[in-house]
Amino acid sequence: MACGCYSEMAGCGLAGIVNRDGKKISGKFIYDSITAMKERGNGMGAGYAAYGIYPDMAEYYAFHVMLDDLDYESEVNAVLNRSFRIVKSEMIPTKSVPSLYKKTKPPYFYRYFVEPRDDARLPMESEEDLVVRVVMTINDRVKGAYVISSGKNMGAFKGVGHPDEIGDFFEIDSYEGYIWLAHTRFPTNTPGWWGGAHPFTLLDWAIVHNGEITSYGTNKRYVEMFGYRCTLLTDTEVAAYLFDLLFRKHRLPIRAVFMAMAAPFWKDIEHYKEVGLEKIYEMAKMIRTVYAPAMLNGPFAMLFAFKDGVIGFNDRIKLRPFVAAEKGDTVYMASEESAIRVICENPDRVWMPKAGEPVIALLNHCKEEDVCYPA
Amino acid sequence: MEVKQIGDGVYEITCGTTHYREVNAKVKELVNAGAQKVILKEVYGQRYIGTGIKGKVKIEVHGTAGNDLGIFLYGPEIEVFGNAQDGVGNTMREGKIVVRGHAGDVCGYGMRGGKVYIEGDVGYRVGIHMKGYKNLVPTFIVGGKAGNFFGEYMAGGVLILLGLNRKPGEDIVGDYCATGMHGGVIYVRGEVPKRYLGKEVKVFEPTLEDMKLLTEELKGFSEAFNIPVDEILSEPFTKIVPVSARPYGRMYAHRWGIAAGLIK
């Protein structure tokens, strides 16, 4: 490898920061946090997601598009133009990081700030549905072009490299956001390519994930019934679409979403009844029955961000590490405690969340019940 | 990384975010040159601290100890002023690890000797596959609470859970406690809900013999964290031992072998 050292087997690493007051944090912090866990990746994928980075363009959808060749830009432009008015389009500034080129030739990154056209929506289609449809069209139909994020006032930056290489490439420290996610990847089952790096996003949902989704086939067939297309050759993508389906389309409350995705065991559901929690018992039973194909099986820790906060959660028997901490209005989540300590020496509280129990860090202006749906 | 000698045979290494390979190589080099004590300052998740060193040296860790602290430990005494991550005392054989804070998942995995004392809580899968043989008997004591799979597949040794920081109504241990256990003993200060216990174990009240062993084992913990043994023993303990030494003996056995009486 480039640094002359070798990487030992490890899992992926993830990190997240949210300032609940909505105060902006420099990308430098998340960069330092994820880089402290470099050991957990093998240089075959890293990425960042940031919220609040385009305050001047906050009312437009920001499409980050990855292009294998610059020539494909005109096709992306044409597809976007059909449904949106393109307010601004530009190449995402990148810096030369020589070590990256030793692995792969980086693709080109474009960003478009767009506004839906009045006549673009199909009957019964909402504005968000339109965005999802266009994302799926570009990913599925435009050769060599992939939408890596499509939310408002947010963006994803990712590629094949170590987190410090990718961070330097996109000049992550020049952005400021109130929510940050980061990931370092150790691909095991699927190829390490630029589109396969985390985070995975759709609208303003973003996900980073450590582990594997062994129920991928079931989940994929389920979301495909609702028009989502899995094109990025890796399991995590399907979780992003599941969130969009359960949260935005079906409008489930936060805890119900997580009860569907990291469902309690049947014996634990029975236990709710035994201890008199009749209502939770009924709810859990219904969710497990109705949303059986939305359950994620396999070992994982996941951070899930949207414009109103970050939610971290584990598989139901905690087969991947996950630590959370808070200091004042800032909540930190990571695979390892040291990755939090490196940017926050003395947190008010550090804890190891239980399996299947989501850590919900919402912005102060949100109440859990009436959160705060995307876009 | 900055190294300085601060006394006779005492060295201090400021680690920062230096790669663990450099830090551990330095520690080994100092010990080989005769160091008695190595103090690691500003530790940010460096892994495998204390591994590959034979002998009675002392290693102090200030900061957050990384994964697999004291893996394969063979003699050294490690004290952590801060929290530890996953895999403390993994496959450890001899020596002592004291953590003045909490520790993560899979601690004491396959441990076969030595002592580990954790002041606070531990995560999931602690003490799984612990084992003992003749006079090699590991002891793992947790001052706080534990997550699921505590002592799963335990084959030997002593695993003690105290829950000293437990709030009323809080579980001391999680689900699947002692599942598949077939050797060793677990002592829990308080009761373990029956639905959390594996089918392969039985619960007993500790005998006088047990109390003697507990008192003996708790001495080290008591000294390390300055908590009187009497205070720890002021609440009743539960003893968990396996019903069978070979719970899975027949699982993959050939039915002819069972019929012929070759496999019991």
C-alpha cells in the first residue's frame, strides 16, 4: 500500500457529530475523529456527509453527481433539465491527493442547485417523489453517472481512499455544518469503488454503516416494489431507501421505524405482554408483521442523519461497536470512544448504547413526535 | 510521540495519535532495555497495549485504551486511568489489568489466567469462552453492570459481576447470560432474572466455601478501587454453574455412535 504499511483485518468505522443548537462546526473535527479510526478501514472507501453547508442555496435541492467521464455531464444536465430549473451548476472543488491516484483514477464531481419545474410532477406525485424519481433515473439510466446526494442544504463527499485522503481531496475542512457523518470502509462482500463508499443518501437522508445486511435480498425486493432502484452494488444503499419509505412515505414515528428495522425478538415481544405493556406489545407485533421485509438482519451499527438530527442504532444483539457521548449541545457518536475523545477531551457523558435501542439526537427545536420530515 | 525518562527505570511516552505499532514497539524496546514502569500519556485508542512483553513490568495508560488492551498478556500489570474499549484481556494468560472506568464489548474473551478488574460497566459478550486448567484460573471482576451474553460458552475461571453502580429497577446483566456455559463459575451480586439465563446453567445460593473464594478474589478488586470487601459482600450473591460439562457433546455426533454407547 501507499504508506508502506499493511492494514489488518478490522471492521468499518463511523463517526457522527450533531450540534443540537444548529451551530456550525468545521469539517476539521469530523476529519480528525474518523481519521483516528483509520485502522478500521483499509483505504478502499471513505466519505463524509454534511448538513448546513449551502446556506445561500438552502431552498434548492443540491445534487452531488459523480461522473465517470466529463462527457456524461450533458446527459445528466438533460435529465435534470426535464424536471428542474438548474439555478447553478459547477464542479465540486477538489485538491490533488497523489496517493489517491495510486489506487484509482478519481471520477469527476459536479453539483447542481435545482428547483422543481411546476409542470414536471406526475399526477399524485409530491415534490420529494419527483426528486427520488429523477435520482433513480440518473442512477439507473445515465451511463457512468451516479447521484451521491440530493437533499437541500446538505451534501455527500465520498470515494476510494482513507478518510484523510478523501477529506483532503474534497477539502472537507473548508465546509461548515451543524451535522456531520463520516465513514471509513473495509469492503468485504462488495467492490470498493467510488460509488460504493459511504455515506449513502437520498433526499436529505444520509447513512453510514458498519457491518453487513444479510437480509439484503429481501429488503431490496421490498423497496423495489415501491420504485426504488438499487444500483450502487452494496448493501447499505437499501437502508437509505428503507428509511425514505418508512419515514417519508409511510410517515412512521421514529421509534416505530427502528422497531421495524432492528425488530425485537418474538420472545421479547411476548415479554411486553407478560409485564403488562399491552399497547407496546400490540404495536411491536403489528410492526413486525407488516414490516417484516423491512427488518435488517446481520451485524451492524448505523448512523442515520437528516436535516433535524442524527440517530444511531445497532443490530439487536450488538455485533458491531457503537459509542455515544455528549458535551453541552453537541452529541457525538462513533465506533470507538477514542474517536470521540480525540475531538472532545472531556464529554459530560459517554455511554455504550444497548442493542436495538436507538440514540436519538434531534435539534433542540424538534419534538420527537412531530419530527421534522425531510425537505 | 515523545519519550522521556522520569526516574530510575521509569519512562513516560506521550502518545497522541501515533500509530499503535510505533508506541508498542517503543514500550517493548524500553522494557528490553530494563524499564520497570512505562507511563503512556494522552492515549487515544492505541491497540494491543502490553502485548508481547514477558515479565513483571508496570504499564500505566492515561486516556482511552484502544481495542484488545492486554491481548495475550503474559505477566505485565496494566492500569488504565480512563476508559477502555473492546476486547480487554483477550486470551490473556498472566498478569493484571485494572481499568478505572468502563470497558467495551468482548472483554476477557478466551482468557486463561491472570486478573482483570473493571471499575464501571462492561459491554456485550464479556467473559465468553473463558477457560481454566489446573492452577491457571482467570478471574474477571466487573464493578458495574454487564450487557447481553455475559459468560456465554464459559469453560472455566471465575467471573464476578457486582453492579455497585446499579440504580433501582436496573438490570445487572443482559439477556443470554451464561448460555452454553460448561465450566467455571459466575457470581452475581443480586439476582439474575430467570428469562435471561441460558438453559445450560443452574442457579444456587453461595455456600461457605464459595464465600471464602469470593472474599479471596474480591481482595484485589477492593484494593484496586478502595472499596471495602465487607461493603461488597453486604448484599446476597447468586452463583451460576453449568449443569453439564459437555452440553453440546451429542449435537454433531453420529447417531450410530450414540446408539452404540460410544458417545455419551
